[in-house]
Amino acid sequence: QRRVMGDFNLVSCFVAHTDCRMNVEPAPGHFLFTSESVNEGHPDKICDQVSDAVVDACFKLDPEAKIACETCTKTNMIMIFGEITTSANITPEQYEQVVREAAKSIGYDAEEKGLNYKTCNVIVAIEAQSPDIAQGVHVGRAVEDIGAGDQGHMFGYATDETPECMPLTHLLATQIGYRLTEARKTGQLPWLRPDGKTQVTIEYKNDNGAMVPVRVHTIVISTQHNEDVTQEQIVRELKEYIIKPVVPAQYLDENTIYHLNPSGRFVIGGPHGDAGLTGRKIIIDSYGGWGAHGGGAFSGKDPTKVDRSAAYAARWVAKSLVRSGLCRRCLVQVSYAIGVAHPLSIFVDSYGTVKAGKTDRDLLDIVKRNFDLRPGCIIRDLKLKRPIYQKLAAYGHFGREDPDFTWETTKDLSSEL
């Protein structure tokens, strides 16, 4: 639990834990794995969405804009800062309006929620990109020769345990969070406020390297709420209107544990409860702790930054390999040097699930034959110079069905079987 606010109510604590019992140990040969997520009203997620709202605003006017925009927030304040080079004439006042509209879309419209888009202090500290970086990366270069915007290594992951080729722990944690936001914005649960966190623990078995979910072991929800709702109502309605529509009944049983607002009170939230910063939820943005992560955040960056574009490409590759039946589970790593177009390395690990008769080296050769992982080619093939990023900035960058998220549309590799 991120915070405990106000007096601790023992009665509320008891109600929140009525479904808490001794942990049920996983069956022999099984194991437990946990993923968490946060709602769009979480302070860090506010910042991710504001940063990507700035990216979208720039791309609407100039698809060639170079953007590195960070955001921080605290009580009734949002600051954007970084480097942006664009042919569009975007004034500080226009950036301020982008920030306010992003906060409004999340639902921060009153001080008691932790932020008010109408009255909050907005600080704009944007400068131009360093010409040293520009000349070494993209100036005067053809699309195919555009260099990576920085060094680094990025990962993509896919698994056949869900139709989305995503880990079920991450998928459920994210979908529960999205359902909280749906219920708040539609007015179905009017006591909800924007901030919140979710967490799902699942019992798995390992099927020769492939992950097979068995049951949901524990669900945790901590959601901001207004002053008027009781803990009993919170527990009852979270189960009925949030968990039940999202979590398949086949994974729930009499031993599933629920921790629903276990602190007993979560009225003070958003930037009032905690400061927020772009890029602090990179595991939530990707695979919920599965696979691996190179450490670079996505939001606030144009796609010449391979932290973003190469991570999308690596997901495209991994999902294509799994969907094509070449393996059941896959991790892909790519690495780059600043100003250099070709990746320095490509790595593929199928966790032992590669199709019979093939090896991981065969998968690597298939990747090299079918995917051009130079930054300019990734940007071209995945159509990344579009204003699509704000809607990506909450509830995960992968495993979502949206035609704008081109890296989720797999490449047909059936000829390689």
C-alpha cells in the first residue's frame, strides 16, 4: 500500500480483510507470480500522460519534431521540462493548455481530488534539442540511415498464455485498473476518485518453459474515494462491479484472497498524496515483471529515441514469433549506439519452447530475415510519427487492441515454419 491517510479505522480494517486468510500454498511444481498496475490518476501516470500529450501536440503540427519532454507534479502543480525542436510555432501558453487538457481528461477537476486543471500552477521549461545530438543522429540522413537517438538495450516479450500474448498477471492488473476508471467516468461508482493501484498474484505451472495460469491467488485494489462511502460499500462494489466483469470465473475459487482498500482510508490522493514524475512506471508500461527491461522509459519521447521505438519493435518481433507458432514464449533484446543505424546486437530466447526441429539460433536468423531493426525503418514500418501516444500512456503499451498500435499487428512468419 502506497500510503495510509487519516485515522486508522479498526472496523474498516476488519471489513477490508474479511476475505484474508492463511495463504494457500501453490501445488507442488507450481509457483506464484505477481504484477501490479496503477490508474491514470496516479501521480506518475499523470506525468506520463502529460508528457505524451505534448508529444501528440507536436506531431499534430510537425511529424518531424524531436521531443524529450519530462513532467513532474505535486499538489495543484504540473511542470513540463525538456528539449523540443519543431518547425511549429508552439508558444508556452499553448503548451500550458495541453497540460491542462490532459489533467482534465483524467478527471482532476477539484482541489479535493489532489489537482484542479482549471486552477493548478503550470510551469513550462522547454528548450531546443542539442545540435550535437541532432547532427549525429538525423540531420541530412535518409530514413534508413537515421541513427539511434541514444545508446541502450531494449526488450520485447510475448507468451501464449493469453490471446493478447501477454502475461495474465499483468493483463488482469491493468484491466482491473481500467475498469475502475470506466466505473468512475461513467458514474457507475460515483464515490471513486482518479488515483488507484491494483495488483494480481497468479499460481502458475511451468510447461516445459511455457507459462500456464492455474488460478488467481490474490487480488489487491487500493482506490481513492470520496469522504462519504463506507468501507463495507467499497469492498462489496469493488467485487461486484470491478473484479467480477474483468477476472474470468475459471480463475477464481474459494481460496482466492482479496485485499480491497486494505489501509481502510484513501481520500487524499493524486499529487496531493504523492509527487509524480514521468518514467517511474516502466514495468507497468511493459510486461509486469515478466521478460526483462532495459531501463528506458517510453513517454515524452519521439520515436528516434530507441527507448520507445525499439521496445515497440522488439514486442512486434516477439509476438510475431509466438503467434506464428515458432515458439510458445519469447524474449527479444536489441541494443544500439547513439548515431549508429544498425543494432549492435539482437538476442532471442524462447525459454526452451522453440518449435521442434528448430533452435533459438534459427529464431534469430528468422528475425534478421524478416525485420529491419534500424531506427528509421522501425519508425517507417510501424508508422510512429503520428499523434497516438497519450492514449498509450496509461494501462500499458502492449497487448491492447487498437489499430494505431501497429506493433501489436503481427507479421506472418508461416513460411518460416
